[in-house]
Amino acid sequence: RAALDRATVLLSMSKGGKRIDSVWGAGGGQQSVKHLVKEIDMLLKEYLLSGDVLEAERCLQELEVPHFHHELVYEAIVLVLESTGEKTFKMILDLLKTLWKSSVITMDQMKRGYERVYCEIPDINLDVPHSYSVLERFVEECFQAGIISKPLRDLCPSR
């Protein structure tokens, strides 16, 4: 009863919603998907500029959306497919390896991210003609690094 009374007081204050956000925070589950996608995109771009894996890991955890980590996996792989050099390939591989080993990204979220890329590779290939070969190479490297399982590697589409 005391908690309900306190919540009523907080809500009835002027700008009560803002006050509650600052007291309890607006957790990840309450953020829009559009906002989360932007945050993940920005996180990946900052990582590619700085190379700071621990900062990227911290930022991902601060989003408080472990159920949405597949989006980071998906966006990261798409960045690899769209890039032209080896630098992005290696950096994203390192990032996924670190997030996998620290258990920030679970097996289920990793699998969902890869499966999304597998489903959309025909469309991606229209914009990026070499994407199938890059994807096959990246998936093989991830398998060798222990990031993905053999069954997930075997699902990788090829021309």
C-alpha cells in the first residue's frame, strides 16, 4: 500500500512522468524499435571508428534489451557485406567473438541474427553483388572462431 501511495504522489506531481523516468529509468523494453535500431547502428559505427570492443559491449548492455541483440548481429553482418575492405570484416568478427565469449549475446540471439541475414541475402545481393561470397567467408570465419555452430554454418545460403 505504501508503494502505491508513493507512486500516486509521484504521478500527480507536475511533470510526474519525467520524474519517474529519472527515478526508475525508462528501460530498454519501453523504447521504440526504431530508436533501438538507431542506437545499435550508431554503436556499430562508433565501434568501427574507435575499435573499442569494451565500450561497444558496455553500450549494448546499457540499452537493456537482451531480447533485441539479434539486431546487432544482423546489422553487424550487413556492415561486413557492404564494406569493401578487410578492416570491417576483422573488426566485426572480433566484436562478435567478444560479445559471444562474454555471454552478452546468447546462442539464440546469435542464431536469429544470422538467420535474418540468410533470409534477406537475395535482396542484399541486389545492392551488393559480391555479398554471397563475403557471407560464406564470414560465416566460415565465425564458425572457426567458435561463434556459431556447425548447423548454423551449414544453413548459410550460397549461389
